[in-house]
Amino acid sequence: MVATWDLGERALLMAEGGQDVLIGRVAHVTTSIPGGGEPGEVMIRVRGGTEAYIAYASEPLDRGTEVVVVADRGARSVEVTPLNFQ
């Protein structure tokens, strides 16, 4: 797998063969994520558009929080963590 990090395009990972993958993508929380195993929703830019995914996080995240995908749980479900630039 080859990873390309370009902050202009946001975090983008490309797998061999040019297939899009979700891990490393930046997303925005659209439905608050309560944490503790309860899901919320994020919007992720993929395949030339923006798509909604069920999202889980280890901590509560408010609507509008910018996050990064850290795991693909399958079935349009991802695990996210807050994106912090410091």
C-alpha cells in the first residue's frame, strides 16, 4: 500500500491498483457520536462525491467536528478519531 498525505487534498490513502480506501480520510461529523459503542454519522468524500457512513468513536464527538477515519468496520461503518492540528 502506498500512502500519500497531501493537506491540500486532505488525508488520502490509495491502495495498490488505485482503489480508494477509507482509512486516513478526513470526515465531518453530521450526527453527534456519543462514544461508548453508540454510533453517529460522518460524511466522507469518496469516489468523486460525499457519502454518509455510520461512525463510532472512543469519545463523544459533536456535530461539525473534523475527524479522521482510523478503521473500516465494513458495511458502511467506520471508526474515527478527532483530527487535531497542533
